[in-house]
Amino acid sequence: MILYPAVDILDGQVVRLTQGDFDASTVYASEPAAAARLWAEAGAERLHIVDLDGARRGEPVHLDEVREIVEQTGLEVEFGGGLRSLGAIGAAVAAGASRVVIGTAAFGDSDLLGRALDVHGARVVVSVDARGDHLATAGWTETSSLGPLEAIEVLRQRGVSNFIYTDVERDGMLGGLDLATISAIADAVSGELLYAGGIGQLSDLRALAELAHPRLAGVIVGKALYERRFTIAEANAILCS
């Protein structure tokens, strides 16, 4: 599995939210590129960048920061937040994103999803974010009646193979994992799955690694890294063994 340090950008700063709550954010760095350089220097191979302002506005706000991070680190990055039009997706790719993460738009605009897959293929990843048994949408500010497993099945039928699954209620809480649900989500995916939410210590990473699920390709970690619960080297030693 590959470790993806999270670089979540809000008001130009690197933050972490608690359970997706924009009013419960902690600032960890004033410059996203500086934070990204630290992760690159520590041994990160890829980065997960979220434009939180873009998620709320419905269009990307921080593509300049993405471009700067790619230029300064040379790392592959996946980028999400406000990608609700084909133009926005193309702009993210032009800014240097190796993969683009579509969230709300994948569920509300099947035409957009189809066109994005036609143009960008395997670069397209769909984020299935769950708050309990329901999807969290619109930058995690709303919920849908659709459940995560139902959503994945619908999206697979539309041609999506690669997914991110985030347990919103665990995100930023450092409280551990629901391994049974993660395994069930991985079973439902046909391509690659990245997981996010609740990682608080090395034992959580070890538990994911011990699942040894062929579809579970990576884990996104934010707060635990920023609060120095463990290092990238320690994480990689577990995930890459």
C-alpha cells in the first residue's frame, strides 16, 4: 500500500477538519507548498490534495498551489475539491494533478462523469464519503439517502474502477478503524481503493496492511502525521513490507 499524506487547503493554509466540519479546523501550516516539501523530504511518494474552499464554492480555488507543489516536490498528486465541470477537471490536470478526485458531481451529473472518464480515463477517481450509512456530499455539508455500497455499485456500472472511501465520522478523530466496513467496501471495488479516516497510530496502519486486500492500494493520512503520531518512514516500513 502507498501512503498519501493529506494536504487540505482552506483560506490558503494547510488545515485538518474534525469530522468534515469547516468550523472545527486546525491550522498546521501557512504555506501548502512548504508542507508538501516536508512530506517529500521525509519520503512520501504521493500526495492527496483537497481544495476545501473549492469544495464549498463548487469550483477549484487553489490550482496555483497545486502547480507549485508539483513543481517543487516532483511528486505525483491527486487533487479534489470543486471538480464539478469538465473544464475544472481539465484545469486540475493542466496544473499537474496525476489523478483527479470527483465527489458530489459523480452522483449528481452522470453526463459529466462519463465525459471525464472518456477524456481522462484512469486519472479519474471517485470519492465515496460516508457519514454513517449515508453518503456525505457537497463538501460533506449534506447527506444523501444513498449508502456507500449502493453508490459504488451504481458508479461501477457507469465505468468507474478507482475509488476513495472516507469514513467522515472518524476523519480527524484519530480513533481507529472499522475494518469490517473497509473490507466490505474493498470487496465492492473493481479497481483500486484508497482509504481515509480514523488513522491515529501505527497499529491502525498495521491492521490495514494485515487485511492484505488486493484492492486496497493506499491510505490517506492527515492529522496523525501533522501531530507526529508517527513518521512517514515508520508508516512506509509497515505499508510497503
